[in-house]
Amino acid sequence: MLPPEAEKKMQCWIRSRHLICSRNFFIFQTVDYAALERFANCINALGGSVISVDSIDKIWMGNHRQVILYQVKASLHTPCHDLKQYWIKYGSFYTRFSSQIGDAKSMAIRSIPQANANAKTN
């Protein structure tokens, strides 16, 4: 993959909130495993490196299906690109999956005190 094409894909992921910038790292979240490989190819084409690939959570898609949410952390320290400036202009501090993860964790935290209160009354 050529660097201009890789940069355009990265810009698209920034606009769709799949890709965010955190300090000196780019963090990419997706439910599509093939997108991880495309992201790694883009990072390599731009002269960066993939640091880690993790499955961070399972999220619900509809009422009956759970999918695995993957997160890739990459470093891109080459001065020839302006992706960080593009992220500042068009990006977000949270990925499109951040609210779903936060909602699931907050629901779990909220249900714990209620379960303890019900156990004390019985």
C-alpha cells in the first residue's frame, strides 16, 4: 500500500471515530478483524509500528448477538505525515464504541449495590 492511500484510509477512520489519538499513540477500535490487518498495513506504509492488539470487550449488536471489540495501539513518529493535525480538526477523544463499553460497565456497577441491598433485606 502506498503512503497517500494509507493516509486517506486513516483519515476516514478518524472521521468515523474508529481511530483516535492519545498522546503519541493512535488507538484503533473495531469489531471487524480484517480491519485490524488493514490498519496494520496502513501503519507500516506510513513508517510506524503496531504496539499491541487486544480484545477488550464483547458488545451487543442487536438483541441476540455479541461481537468482540478489538483495540490496536500503534506508534507513528514520522515527521512527514499530518494525521495528528487532521485528528485535532476532525477527530474525537472517544471512539464510536466508548459509550457502549461505558454503558455496559456502568450498568454492571449500578446492579451490584442493588443486589447487596436485596440480600440484606432477605
